[in-house]
Amino acid sequence: MNIHVSNLTPDVTSEDLKKLFAAHGEVESVTILTEKMNDGCRTGPSRGMGFVAMPGTAGAQAAIAALNKHEFHGRSMTVQKARPERLSRHRR
């Protein structure tokens, strides 16, 4: 299941999110979205959101329930099941 995570601070890394979500189940991948720079590369600052992919529904649902509105690095994260159009829109 793909999970959308938002309201992240710029200093949160993929590894930070992986460790946080791994407490609830296996994590396949973590992607933090960044701004496009003038050269078209996605190497700019964090956009404050990302996606976590977890293979099992039970672990993903447990992570969503436990981590939605959870304070992480000083901010209350929003954690929810990713809608398919969000995934495709951000992975162009």
C-alpha cells in the first residue's frame, strides 16, 4: 500500500521516515518530494511531503493509524492512504 505523508520539515530524510514506519511493518520504499531546479533536476529543497510504500495492508493501516497527526521533528504529520492520482502526478 502506498502512503502519502505531508507536513514534513525540510530536514527529514528518507531514512528517518523508513525507520519511523518500519516500527509498524516492512517498508519497501520511501520517496521525499523535492522542488525542481532550473535545470529540470529534482535536487532542490524538500516540498515537505513524500510517499512510503509498504507491502502489507495490515502494517500500512497500523502505520497510518499510529502516525497520522504524530509529531515528528517538531511538526504534526498528516499520514493517509495515497490516492492513485497523487502518485502519478508527483512521479512525472
